[in-house]
Amino acid sequence: MEKKHQFNFAYTLIALWGILLFQYYFGPATRQADISYSQFETYLQEDRINRIAVDDRYIRGEFRQPIDGKTTFITPRLDPALVATLEDYDVEYTGIIRDTFLANLISWIAPAIIFISLWMFVFRRYADKQGLGGMMNIGKTSTRVLVETNTGVSFDDVAGVDEAKTELVEVVNFLKQPADYSKLGAHIPKGVLLVGPPGTGKTLLARAVAGQAGVPFYSISGSEFIELFVGVGAARVRDLFEQAKKHAPAIIFIDELDALGRARGVGNISGGHDEREQTLNQLLAEMDGFSPSSGVIILAATNRPEILDPALLRAGRFDRQVLVDRPDKIGREQILQVHIRKIHTGKSVDLKVIASLTTGFTGADLANLVNEAALLATRRKADKVEAADFTNAIERIITGLEKRNRLINPHEKSIVAHHESGHALTGMLLNPDQAIHKVSIIPRGVGTLGYTIQRPTEDRFLVSREELSNRIVVLLGGRAAEALIFGDITTGAADDLARATDIAHAMVTRYGMSEEIGLLSLEEKQPMFLNNEARDRTTDYGQEVAHQVSTAVKTLLDNAFKRATQILQANRNILEEMAKALLQQETLDESQLAEYKKRLNAS
């Protein structure tokens, strides 16, 4: 807003200055000389005046030849016997009573109108750039109408979310062949809500629907309904549904529905209805206002379903909720196959291996991975993208950019080498199903001095208590190696300690895996708008239970640290050899680490 005010004030000054210049250069004063009455008599005697006009106050006239660039003149009327004097000279004269109000008004208003028109033109362009829109269109929606030829996306371009795609294929078929669904009296849901984490492809699915359906597709973001003026959002909702009904069958897609559909009354102490609530009320009314046979289907996407108003999710509005979750291993491989169509890959690229190394990646993450790999191959001026480029891209996304120019003194470098070797050795022994992909002491990102990549080769949905305990041991393996080799500890294990504490705390308070607490669930939960019975459980236990929780978490961490120390003490020679190799080579890949794993299993 401050920038806008500065822009208006500056332009106003420029407009005023322009009007004054216009008056100065193009007004009557530029051609008219203001002379005294004595000069008038002199010019009259010298026969330099061609004609004059006399009113009750002034004498105006025209020179025979311009004087000092002036062609006309004006002087006050002083001599009442002027007519008798003029008869002695060869001068054409007349007497008038002139009203100059209209002329003066036009001389000031005309430039003002010109500058105001220019100002409105410039402001309109400025407002369009800022997304403010015109005042005449304040109740109109800024929807983008897409048809099949405009999206450039079809269901063939969507992978890894087969269940969600199946649900939306049914929507497309209903729009194309509604009679097939009405034979048995069934009707398609009015609204379909796409729910899932950011980057999983909700908007891409909606664009694919537009590409497949071949019907008008009205796309708008939830935040575009909300404006400064009260009532604008509700008017835009009405306008949007009116447009869709006129062009039915049609699809309305509302992205980021949580910006519009937040639960009413939350965070509003006064209890009044603000602009967002009025807009939401209008949306609810419009969704009730058309029948399923009208041919208008609403799609919406959100990654925060817990804050949506319950009225949006009741039957008859968003009847169906479709989960668009993070893809599994097979889904990641299918997504990679879609994205590598645009790049040239070498024979060394194995999508199954890449999919196994990218557990937890969303579709957007995988698209970014393919792009990063292509950029890395371009930098080394290669003809094709190889497997090493994908590996480096994964490391860059997970751990950050390499900082080879960061200077680390030899002692700190030795500590980092032993720290990462401690992680690797404990991981090899306790998590054999999760291969150690790489160990490196090359600094990356903001504060990472080294890293160990150990990622599961398959998706896991259930984790046992032993596996969680082993994960804590691996996280504390770096700190145990520092204490064992150097007899001292450093700040390098700060992130490891935080992650280990989180796992231990969840085992105690959430999973019921502690003997001290037992099966009592003490997980802290935030109020959920879709479940009014859920409440914050932080008040369910007092200081005594909180002390027991802290004691149980500390016990788990202490026992894990002892196990890590024992493992590394028993394999100290292998630990020191791996650290020495890291100091020499800075990075050990999976094939080199396999030799150390054989020695560990043999011992």
C-alpha cells in the first residue's frame, strides 16, 4: 500500500506541473502582451494597432505586426472619451461586454481532463500488473477458462497416483456420457476434494481432467475470491457459478481451498462475519443451488483438510475426498519414466535404483531431481545424463550444495571422518536391509560437514520397536565414535541428538513402547476441526508423569549410546581404517563400503 500511495502522489505532482506548463506555453498569455495605457496610446499614435475590442473594463486588440513575439495585447480602460479619440485615426474599433468565464474554465479543465485520462490509463495498467483489477469488474471473477487444447496435459502425463486418477476418470466419463450413469438412478458427486501433501500432483490431476474432458474448465485459486472490499468475494462466487451454468457441462476447479474454506468462527474473537466467512457462505449456498444433473462438477485441492469447515465436507457438497499421497516405489518409477521423456539418458540409468533411493519424494521432488541431473550433465558437457548425475542430484537435494572451498583444519576433518564412519559401521550392522549408499566428509549446505546416506530400498509402513531402537543407535554412532577415539565430544552431533530424541519421545508417548509408561498414549494433539472430540492432551498428565516420560526417553537414549559404543569398540580397527580412507579419498561409495561390510559380518 505504501508503494501505491507514493506512486499516486508523485503522479499528481507531475500532472499539476504539466497543467501549469500547458497554460504557460499554450494559454492566451503566451500570445498576448500586457501593456500600460500609455503604451497603448503610443502604439496607437505610431499606427501599430490594427483592431481593438473594448468592454467595460479592458481594451483588447491586435497589432499590425508582432511586437516582441506578441500578436495581441490587453490594457485597462481609463479614458471615457476614447471613442472621440479613435475617430481621429484609421483604426477599426468596437465596444463589447465579454464574459470570459467559459473560456477560462475550458482553458483549465481541458488540460486537466487530458492528464486525468492519462493517469487512469497508467493506473489501470499498474493495477492489472498488481492483480487489483478494474473498479468496474470488482464483482467479476478472474477465472481462467481452459479447454482440451489449452492445458497440454492428459492422464498419460500423470503417474504414481492411479487410485486418484481412476476417480477422476469417472468424472470425465460422466461429463461425456451422463446417460450411462442415470440408467440405474445414480448420480455423480457434486464435488471432489483432492487431499494430499504439497507437490503430490493435485493441480496436475485437475489440469489432466481439463485435457481429457474437453469441456469448459474454470480454474481459480481460493485466495482470488478474497479482496479488500466487503462483499466482493461473494459476488465473485456468484459470477463464477453463473458462468459455469451457462456453459454446462463444465468443471470448476478451486486450488488452495483452505484459503477460502477455513472453518468459520476460528480466530474471530468478536464473533462477526468477515469477508472470508461471507464468501464461504456464498460458496456453500451455490453448491446447494444446482442439481447433479446440471452438468457442473466442482474439483478442489488442499493440503490442509483439517482446517476446512465441516459444512464443506458434508454429503451433497464435496461428497468424495480423494487422497493424492506420496508415491510408493512403483509410483516413483512411473513418475520418473514420465519426466525422463524430455531428456537423453545413458544406459547406466536404472530407474528402479533411483526410485529406491528417493523414498518420501513427491512428484514435484522427482521432477526437480530429473532437472537437476540434466543440469549436472550439461555442466560437464556430456551428451547424455548418466546414473552418476542422478546420484549427485539426489545428494544435492538431500544434503545441499557441495562446499569444497570451505577450509577445515586437519583435526576437525579427522573428527568428521570418524563421526561419519561411526554412523556407517553401526548402520551396516543394525540395519542390513538399508544399504549405506555413500559416506562423505565433503561439506554441504549450511552446516553439514559430512554425511552418510542410508536409505531404505523398499517402502515400509510398519516399524518394530527393535528397528526404532536400532535407528537411535545409528544416529548416536557418530557421537560414540568421537568419544571413543578422541576422548571428547563436539557440537557436530546436534542434529543427530535432536532426531534421536524425537524417535525416543515418540516411542514413549505415542507408540506405547516404554516399560515405564506402558500403553498410555500421551501424544500431544492439536484440535482438529473435522473432529470436535479431539482435544489437546498436554493437560492429561501432570509433573509426575512428565518426569516419568523424560526419564523413559533418557533411558532409551543412554542404552542406545552404550550399544553404539560397544559396537564401535569391538570393531575399532575397522572404524579407524574407514576414517583413514575417508581422509584420503573424502568419499566412499557403495562398492567400497561393501568391503567393510564383509569384514564386519566376518568378525
